[in-house]
Amino acid sequence: MLNMSLQEDLIITNAYEEWLDKNPDGTISPEAAAIVAKQMAKPDRDRRFSFSASQAGSCYRRQELAFLGVKTVGVTDPKTRRIFNNGRWVHLKWQAQLLTAGLIDAIEVDVKNTRLKARCTLDGMGVATRGRYQGEDFGLEIKGRNYYTYMQQAKDEPDEGTRRQVDFQFLMTGFDVKVILNENKNDQTYHEWVIYRDESRVQDARAELRELSKAIDKERLHPMIPDCKRQEGEFNRCPFGGNGGPCMMAGTWPARIGGS
Ligand code: SF4
């Protein structure tokens, strides 16, 4: 369905290609360089005590443990660290070039909702300069994808995790339009989807946040999901999982919160 983003819907692709034709080296403006340089020197934000868009739709218990700042297990291996770092630079490249091309106005836009204990950061934000949604505010989500995931999504649609992240961001920003840009890490081809707000999905995102918020207020975590109770599936991938891991040890409420 989403793959059907029509040519006339696209906000970034055609304008970006025109800009790249005129700037084959992708040289960025001093203004964009200054914005991005500031961003590069910032440490990662403290993710405790707010629910995040990137976790939307995942196990409630996992989101609650992350909210509370419970320490995760294991050390990220060097290869994974390099992959994360590369993803960060892919974001910065797009952000710098789209700022220079005048296709976005701001990057790393932080949006908070205290009542829902929620927070999200948009990779970019702008006003559509062309296409069906010309004149509308839009949020931007950039994803560096490995070859297999890129190819699969390009012929189909973004994964459900990304869709849930976008629903969460619609809820937080009140925007009606969102752009997802997937870049293939192997050859830098990219694919744009323009997603229009689906109110029923946004209401699902609101219901999820209310449910999570209630658990925090009552100091009672949601139970482990069935697979994890059997020590299968997500149990072995989740940063709180594993035998004797933080999820197992937390019971109905963890003894140590906030990374203390
Ligand atoms: S181990 Fe399973 S149940 Fe526990 S937080 Fe992770 S995904 Fe949720």
C-alpha cells in the first residue's frame, strides 16, 4: 500500500535529485555545516523517564524497563558499534544536504508530551515545497538499511516497527505528513515513502502510551510475553532478556531504577 507513494506525493526525491545535479559533490552550505557540527558534538540524550518513538509497538515490559533506566545486559560488540556509528553518519549526510537544498528547516527536533510521559526526536522537519502536500509541515525519518532489508522494503513497504514509530510521531507532533527515507548501505540508492496520518493508528499509539503510563503510575510492570516466559524468541535478543537477566529479575517492579 505504502509503496504506492505516487510521484506526485514525493516531497524529497525529485527536488533532491535536481539539487544533486547542480551540486554533484554534495557540497553543503556553511549554515548547514554549523547546524550539523553542533549536532555531531552532542552526546546521546538521556533516554530515561520518557517513552520513545523508536520502541513503539514493542513489548510493554521492555518499554517500561527502558523508561525506568534499568541497566541492560551485555556489552555491544565492536562490529555493532561500527554499524551504529555508520548509521549516525548516514543521518548527518542526509540532514546536511537536505538543509542545504532547502528541503528541511531543522534537524533532531525534540518533541515532548509530559502527560503521556513520551518524547520523540524527528530526524528532520520542513514544509513540503512541491507535490500533492505542498505547503504542509512534514517530519522526516531516515533509515540506513542493509541490502536485504532495503530490497525487501523497497518492493513492499517499511516494516511495522517503523510504521509504529511514525504513528507515535504523528501523535506527538500533530503533523499529517511524514517522509521515510531508506538508504541502501551497499550502494546508496534510496527510497522515499510519503505517509499520511491514519487517525485509527494514531489512536492505537495513544492507547499504548496510556497503558504504559498507567503501569508506571501504579508501579507495576506488565508481565513477560509468552515466548520469553518459555525463554524463547525475543528472550535471547532483548537487551533485558536472558536467564537471570534484568527482565527475569525485575518481578513486578525492579528494585533498582534510573540506572542507580
Ligand atoms: S525479555 Fe521478553 S518479556 Fe522481557 S522485556 Fe524483553 S521482550 Fe519483554
